[in-house]
Amino acid sequence: MLKRFSLYGFLKNQRYFEPFLLLFLLEKGISFTEIGILVGFREICRNFSEIPSGVLADLYGRRRSMIFSFTSYIASFLIFGFSNFYWQLFFAMFFFALGDAFRTGTHKAMIFTWLKLNNRTEERSKVYGYTRSWSKIGSAVSILLATIFVIYENNYTSIFFYSVIPYVFGLINFITYPKELDGLSIEKPNLTLVFYHLWESLKKVVKFKKLRNLVFESISFEGVFTTTKDYIQPIVQNYTLAIPFLLFMDNKGRTAVIIGIVYFILYILSAFASRNSHKIAERFGGEYPACKKLWYVDLAIYTALIPFLFFELYLIAIILFILLFVLQNVWRPLLISRFDDFATEQEGATILSIESQAQSTSAMIFAPLVGFAVDTMKDHSQSGEFWPIGLLGASLALIIILFVNKAAK
């Protein structure tokens, strides 16, 4: 099953549009504020779907949930590809949000179920880090293909259609998953049971202080990362246009090549980081103390981004963004493993979906604010417009260090 789990991650990350999404939207004449509204809308939809999706996965079957997820993604890709107007992008974001909601937490719960069935629960962070590393290897392959597609097609639209193909193979992979990975689903669940299951899981989050703190950490780390990570695309574009590189190509081709190089390095390093995240936990005496140390690294990176983005020193800023991606891939397996400490077998996907919903709630708030701040800096400041990204990340990291981590001592 490890190969099948890894294949899922590899195929899931064949999103050829992902390194170019912001550039695709900017090319359509959409401002950063409008992009932020789109991202916020996606997170609202994901937020309202997140916990019910986990409950339905736990009660009705996780394989069905994953099949529905990939079908929603395919619908989203097709709408993105055919869209001509801003309002149509909201439908694309809606189906993308459904895909995320029915996937996040669900597949992780299937992995943890497999570990429990095989008496290997002590390997949670190691196994999850291993399968996640294959996701990043998939991303590395994806960026190479995406770069070729953009140069060959000379547009960002066609890569949405190419992304449909691996997701069809992903559907076939899920159909052949063994039934026992559905968890302790029951034969005839009803609406009352769904709400009871949801209510009990929410009470658990509110009741246990350590679980609440994990949710706050997810909001501050994952929420900010989700909001800011794609800004590396216009930053790379600005850097590319300022250097004499591949001048025989047009600007779109030059940008595609540089983004391809940056994302390939980023994904390879992320795969290595994810696969070895359990060693970081071992080095610092466990997942909890390791995560406390990682918060200081997070603070340092976001703080450093502020002056380099302000003075438009984009090469160093790009390196810092790569380090941020690497940090996130060390952090994520440790965080997910910590959440599983509080989940019973039947509520595994629900607890992880609560975490994902908390993350999407913060991104829903942060995305329009960051977009507005970047547009404001662009229109009314002589400095680089992207420095509010560093300010947001540094502020929340400092809050976690001073209050959440300190209180946990």
C-alpha cells in the first residue's frame, strides 16, 4: 500500500497550472485584490465543506470521498481552462474547494488506518513524510512538464487541460483501494448521526487545550503559508524581466524557464525535507519540541523577507521563499502526526478536517487583506509592493512563540 499511497501523492501533484496560477490570473487583467477575493471565496467554500466532508468520509467511506474529490478537481480544471470572464472563475474555485475539502484529512486518515491495521503506528511521521515526499517528487516532474507545455503552447490556459489526464488515473487508483481503509464506517448512517459525530469532534477540539493550541498553530503557520506561497510567481517574473537571460525568448517563455528552475529546486528540496522530517523530531526529542524550534526558523525567514522585498532584492527573496517551502515540508508531517494523537479510529478524518478548516478560515481572511496591501503598495509606494507578506508571517510567528508555545511549557 505504500506504493499506492505514494502514487496518489505523485498523481495529485500533477497540477501543471500551479506554478503559473497567479500569472494566469494577472494575465487576465485581475488585480491582486481581486485575486485575494477569489482565494478568499475558495477558502469560504472549502471552510463550509471541510468538517462535513470529514464526517461523511468517516461514516460513508473514505474511498467514495476521494473519488468525489478528484471528480470535483477535474470539473475545476475544465472551468479554469474554458473561462473568459472573472465571474466564471468563482465556479472554478468552488469545485476546487470541494476537491480540497473531500481530500484533506481523508487520505491521511486512510494512511493512519493502514498503519494501525499493521501495528505500525509508531512510524506515523516517517511513513507520512515518505508518502509526502513522493508528492513533492511528483511536483518536481510536474514543473518540468508544465514549463514545456507553457513554452510549446505559449499560453497558461492549456496547462489546465493537461492536468485532467493524471487525475483520471488518480480516480482509477482509488477505485482499487482495499475496503478496510474506509475505517469504521457503518452500513446505514443518517443525518442525525452525522451531526452527532461532528458535534462530538468539535467538543473534543474545544475541550483539550493541546488540541486547541494545535489548531492555533495551523492557523498561523499553514494559513499564512497558503496565503503567501504563490506570490513567489510574480516575484520570479519581476526578477526575470530585470536580468539579461534567454533574451532570444519572449517574456512568457523566459518567465516559464526561470519559474521551472526555481520550482524544480523547491520541490526536490521539499521532498528531501518531508522524507527526513522524522529525523528532525528525533534530533530534538520528539515532535512537540521540534515544532517549537521550527517556529523560530519561521519567524527568522518572514522577518528577513521584509527588507529584501521592500528594497526589491528579489533573488535573495526567492531563496527565502524556497527555504519557507522547505520548512513547511518539515513542519507538515510533524503537525499531522501530533493531531493524530487526539483522534480515535472513527473520527480520524473529522479531526484532520477540523485542522484543515481552521487553516482555510485564516487563509479566507488573510488572502484579500494581503492582496489589498500589495495593490496599495504597488500604487502608492516607491518601495517593493510585496513586503507585507513578510510582515504578516513574522507577526503571527511571534504571537505563537510568545503565547502558545510559552503557555505549553
